[in-house]
Amino acid sequence: MPAQLIDGKALAAKVREEVAAEVEELGHVGLATVLVGDDPASHVYINLKQKHARAAGIEARDLKLPADTTQDDLIATIEELNSDDSVDGLLVQLPLPDQLDESRVIEAIDPAKDIDGIHPFNAGMLYLGRPRLVPGTPLGIMRMLAEYDIELRGARAVVIGRSAIVGKPMAHLLLQANATVTVCHSRTVDIERHTLDADVLVAAVGQLHLVGADMVKAGATVIDVGMNRTEDGLFGDVDPSAMEIAGHMTPVPGGVGPMTVAMVLKNTVSAARAKRGLVSRVY
């Protein structure tokens, strides 16, 4: 029997409804996005975030800076937004033009407004098991697993990829949910030996059809984070034939992608609640 599809679009719509209800309760939630340069993909992502933020009642400010913006000018913009009390969440779209130091820019963001969850403070809090703001993709995956009643306690989980925005935070969240976690990467020998043992498999490397059906344990939950654009369309890191083996699986597109945007909005509300001294669920 083919795997049950994990519908990211439908769940993202549900999360956005939750966000809208929280915004109404809070009265005002402000988001500022900063885009430097003219990268087409970045424009698409920013427009999506702005569109859904406004639809949820968030006051969304969209700052677009020229590609030749200097480090000092970008830091000054960030510091201004840090000190603006009407801004609850701040997001600088990555990647940045080559002349800008990405690490310095991330570290300039107020951790309490870091809705991408990539400031060293937030990364450190996640590592300590006390998550504050967490990157949207792994956060969205955890919400998916919860929504579809995927048991993580005692499960064997394998994450392929060790990036700071998906692989590493994903591993920490799974570990905190009491899964036994293995992280595989480009230097891992015999990846199949690990993936075939996985009750939950997260593929997040950006390599077309890296994971074949023969690498998936029967009945496993497979989360495909890959977004690989080809002449024939958009495909993931997992070969679609794995649908015949897995128990649950996310589609590409329509799986993890919509949830990432929705959880950025959720983080914005979480930041607004924290500023007011109110408790908020991580996901």
C-alpha cells in the first residue's frame, strides 16, 4: 500500500489560521524583512512571507536594499529595526551578496527578534534543550510529525544533512523528543546501513533523488526537504518510488516548503508573546 501523504499545504493553512487568531488576541504583531540585492529566488521567498504575514494580520514591513549595500549600512539598518518596538520579528533573507559577512549580519540581529532561529544565542539554547526561536524548516517538520501522530519516543531517526538551518537543529529537536538520532552527511560511509534502520528519515541535502526506495525501511516516515529544480519540474532528495515502501511521506512540492513559511509566521507570534511575557509553544 502506498504511503500516506503528509499534506504540508493543508497543515500550513491551519498554522496560519492559528497565527491569525493569536495576532488578533495580541492586538499588534510586527514583522520586518530585509532583502539585499536582486536574487530571484530570494524575492519569491520574501514575497510569500510578506503575503501570508499580511493575510494573518501581521504588520509586515518590507525593506529592499541595493546589491552594493555595505556591511556598515546593513548593520545600521538591522540595529535600527532591533530598537524599533513595533517590530517583533526580524528576518534578513539569505544568501547575501559576496561583499557582506553573513555571520556578522546574523550576529547583529537581536536574538529575541531572530525569527529565522539562526543567531548563535538561539542555536545555543536549542543545543541546551531550552529552545526559544528555531529555524522554520525543522520546526515545521516537528509540527508535521505531531499532526500525523508519528511516535518519536524511542524511534530511530536518521537525518541526512548537517546544515545549521535544517540538519543540525532537526537532529536536536528529534533528540529532545526522545528519538535515537543519527546524522549522516557527505563523509558518511554506507549511508544505506543507517537509512534502512530509520523509523523516521529526514533528507535535507539538496541532491536530486539521493534516497532511493531501496534505502527506505518498510513503513518508515520519510520527510523530504530537498527542492531540486529541473527541466521537468521541482523534485526532492527522495525518489518518488519510495512512496511504495514508506508509511508516511511528504510530497515535493507541497510538503515541507509551505510549512517553513508558516512556521516563520509562528515564530513571529512567539517572539511577540515572549516580549509581552506570555508563554508560547515552540511548535
